[in-house]
Amino acid sequence: MDAPATSQTDRRSGRWLWLATLAIAGASFVALSLQPLHAQEAPAPRSRTESPYFFVKSDDPTLDRLPLKGTEVDVRVSGVIADVTVTQTYRNEGQRAIEARYVFPGSTRAAVGALDVRLGDRLITAQIREKAQARIDYDAARKEGRTAALLEQHLSNVFQMNVANILPGDEVKVRLRYTELLVPQGGNYQFVFPTVVGPRYNSPQSENARARWVAQPTLRAGVEAGTAFRLKVALDTPMALHEVRSATHAIEVSRREAAGGDGANHADVSLARSAAPADNRDFVLDWRLAGERIQSGLMLYQGQGNDAENFFLAMVEPPKAVAANAIAPRDYIFVVDISGSMHGFPLDTAKAMLERLIGGLRPSDTFNVLLFSGSNRMLSPHSVPATRANITQALATIQNYGGGGSTELIPALKRAYAEPKAEGVSRTLVVVTDGYVTVEREAFELVRRNLDRANLFAFGIGSSVNRHLMEGLARAGMGEPFVITDPIQAPEQAARFKRMVESPVLTQVKARFEGLDVYDVEPQALPDLLGERPLILFGKWRGEARGRLVIEGRSAEGPYRQELRIDPAARRDAAALRSLWARHRIASLSDQESLEGGDALRQRITDLGLRHGLLTQYTSFIAVDQVVRNTAPQNATGVDQPLPLPQGVGESALGQSLGAEVPSTPEPELMGAVAVVLGMLAMLRRRARRRDARRLTS
């Protein structure tokens, strides 16, 4: 009786041990799953004042929660300058007075120089004011019951419109105008009109950590904004149009030839009728000219009056890229965003593009891949040679990752810069992201401070990329931005990147004017000239318009020199150059301010904005109706116009905006712990089987 009793007791003990081990394994798995990659302190949950949130329509029929009824965009392109007029129509279909607040995107290169408001038969022209004063004037008008509009800039590509005291039945049309320089790339001209601000992951280390504009309400996936969106473009070019196309929208194009021309050099473009929404992604229009050559030349503007200033714009086509006889080995670190907003189309496209980028490296190059979301990890402890085996292994690992978690860009960049590299090897960082973060300023400063360690190229992938971040990163890193809004663009952009990084076409670039008295020239220092993009110079001039511009540098074949003669008879009526020069100078000062920290250049930027009538981070447009229309302004309520999710972005983007960690595939630490627990289970099982076998033989 003793042996069976002992056997039964052992079996009960074994079962309890088995169950206890399973419980420990499950608890360990859950605990480790909740840890972020490379355990970092998890941020506290965001409140609605800090992060986007899903819009819930009110059941109150007296309140119109969707006051923006439509947006019309009228674009007129003459040569390389676009004049854009954007008209926003607000209408209050409720029974209570409201203040409408609308966060919307803009071009990073836009020089916003005018705003007016039409209310019934009255036209109110806005004035440029210092930002704080404009806000004071607007709040005073709102409290007095006057209809007023305030246009503010939060980032170079994020604006906010506030319209106060829209009474029931009112229709208010707000019209803003801007100019933009269109710089050709590889013979291709492009105009971009962003339509929606993507939901931002609001990092606690950002200076925008509590910025109200970040807390924009967002419509749920599949819910359309319900606003009308119309856009038309009139193209006038100096020579015949070779091709007009859009990879983002269906368009209708009609062309006509100017008198005495040798081909159609005018085209009218409009959006084609479609049941699908058009305002949930960037509108991108591309065109090429016959001959596919960039028109080098000098544009002039001569001011009027004794104290007027004269401005010029020089655009010089770069020399053709010449393959260098010996290209030094280079180390590449690909910094890839795998956060929640990248889930789906952006990450799938990033993987396809990385296959081309990494697959195109030379055997003498080395590379590594850093994946980041709420935290980060390197695929290899150190950079490895770009052999077929290493490339295949890296790509196979990347394919296993899906999008999830928040977007901690700064720690990822810091880790990439901290990676050691071999003596005499140049390094390039390639950042791949949609840019849905609020740490732009911090990122730019970090990149500039590490220029001695690496240069940087930025790939923005998505239907509504944060171009402010992508262009700023590339500018700070002396590289180039690439934006991919459609998977079919990935191969051509990867090829363009390869052409650029393998051999700069011109180094040690210098520009000087002979015979023309110039000053305030931008940029003040010229970086290496990469292929396919022309050299752009802004500035002012005095005296007679004569002389020549001389460009010198070194190409792969030796010394290089190009001259551009100034035609005294050239037209001098390009008035947009005044605003474009000021916009470029403001951007340069903003870059310097980001590098130095603080706001030491605030006054210089403010003065430029006020003098040239431009919207900046320190100046705003304010328009106030002189008629008191709302006799009970204290009863008016504020309404934040909700934004649609950008095309291809899922609702998980708002999860990552709120700081949630959504690990995609288990980390090595997690897999290791699970393996240990499973190993213990297997060992206990084998021990139990041996014990049972011994009892049977005895």
C-alpha cells in the first residue's frame, strides 16, 4: 500500500508543480509583454489637452460641430513661382453663436502674405501683427461680440485659423494668399498642396508638449470630413509642357499653346469627379518641360521709391553627375520608424524601399538598421559588411515587424549617432518615418550638433507626411529629403538616393557676382551640390543690373566653372521675389535659433515678418469687423473642426499619440525569458517521466 500511496502523492506534487510553473510562465510573459523595447520609463497617459482624440459628434442640435463647409484652392504657376489662394468657407447651421478653430497644413516653403474675410457684403482686410498682440486684439474682439479672424503659424507647415462670433445662419469666407518657389529635381517640377495634419505623437521632451494645436479632434477611420474640396491649377511655362500628371489624385488636364509657341505651354488642371474624398492626403502635381532641361537664369525685381529694395533670384543647373573613379567606402545606418502610425501602407512601402536601398549597397560599404517606436533596437551589435548574406538576413528580420507603439525619434537618433565607426569611414544616416511627432526643433538641433559624425537623408512615407520634419532634418544634416506618397514612387526615389550619395557632382562650391553690387545673399554658405537639383541663390542688388554670376567648385573630373550673364534688358517685375527672399531669410534665422536654443533671434524674425507682411512663428494676421454683431458673446462656444485620418493611417496612430506601447514582435529579452520558462517546463516534464519509468521497472 505504501508504494501506490507514494506514487499518487508524487503525481499530485508533479501536477501542482506543473501548474505552478505554467502560472509563473504566463505571468512572466504578460509582464514582459507590457515592457517597452529596451525598457525605458513609460510616459504617463496623455490627456485630451495634450494629444489628439477621436471626435464624437454632439447630440445637441443647437450647436454646429462641423462649421467648415468647404475649401477652394486656386493655383497659378508662372515659371518657377506659384501664387496660391486658399478660400475657407465657414457656416453656422446651428442655433448658437460659435468660435470655429481649425488646424490645417501648409507648404513648408509658403510665404503667406495676405488674409481677408468676407462677411455678407463686407470685406475685412487683415493686418500683420506681432503674435502676442494679435492674440490680444482677437480675444478683445471676440469678447466684444465682433466677428474676427486670426491666422497663426505653429510650425512652418502647421497653421491655425480662429473665427470668432459666427452667428446662426452666418457664412464667413476667409481667404489667404501665399507664394512659393518651385525648385525642379531631376528635370521634374512639382507642386504640393497638403490637405490634412496627421495626428502627432506628443513626446514629453518636446517644446510642444502642451501645445493646444496638437490636441486636435480626429475623425474615426473611414469617416469622411464632409467638407467640399475643390482645387484648380493654371500652369504657364517658358517652353512646351512635356507631361502633366498626378500620382495622388485623378485629374483633368486641358492644354493650349501660346501665340507663336512651339507647343502647349499652358495647362489648366482640376480634380476629376470622384466619390472618394480628396482632402485626406497631399495633392501632388508633377510636370516636365520639353527637352527636360532646367532653365537656368536670373529673375529680377526692382523696387519703387527712394528707399525701395531690389531683389534677385538665380537658378543654376548643376553639372551632370560623373562617376568617380574611386568611391570611398561608406557606412549607412537606416533609422526606421515602426510606430503605430506607420502600420499598413507606410511601413509596407518602407520595407519595399529598404530592400532597394540596402540591396543597392556596394560590398565595400557597411550598414546597420535601427528600428524604433516607443524605444529602439539595432539589428546587429555593430555595422556589418553589405554582403548578400547580411543584406538578406537584415531584410528578413525587418519583414517580421508590424507597426505599433509610440514614436520616440530623439532617443533613436541619439543612439544612431553614438554608434562607433571605423577610422576614415564616412557615415550617412537614413531616417525613414511619416514624421508624426512634435520634436522637430529638438531633432534639428541634435542633427546639426552631430554633423561631424554623419550627414543625414530623410525619407518621408505616407499620404500626408510631416514635410517640415523631413525637410528640416535633411537641411540640418546636409542631405536631401525624399517624400513617397505612393508605393510606385519607392523605386525611383531609392534610385535617386543612390545617385546622390555615391558621388556629389560639385564640392567646395562658391558663388560670386562680378559687375553687380549684391548683398544679403541667401544661403550664406553653399553645401556640396548634389545631382539633379539646381543651385538657388536669393539676394538684393543695388545700382545697374549688369555683370555676371560665377559658380566655381570641384567635380569628379577636376575644377568646375560656370557663368550666368545678367541681361540688362531682362524684366524686373517679379514682385514675389521680395516675399520669397524674406521667407528664405526667416527660415535661415529659424534654423540658427533652433541650433542655439531659446528665442534670441525672435526680434529679427518678427521685424522681417512685420516689414514684409509675412506670417511667421512670431507674427500673425488679424482681421476684425467693426460692427458688434453678437450681443451675448459670453454665450458663444468654441468648436474645434475635426480632421480626417490621413489616407493609409489607421486608428492605432492615435494610440501611439497617446503614448501607448504596442510591441509588434517580441524583443530578444522577452523571447529569452519565455525560452527559459519553457526550458524549465521541458526539464520538469522529462524528470517526471524518468521517475515514472523507474517506478514501473521496480
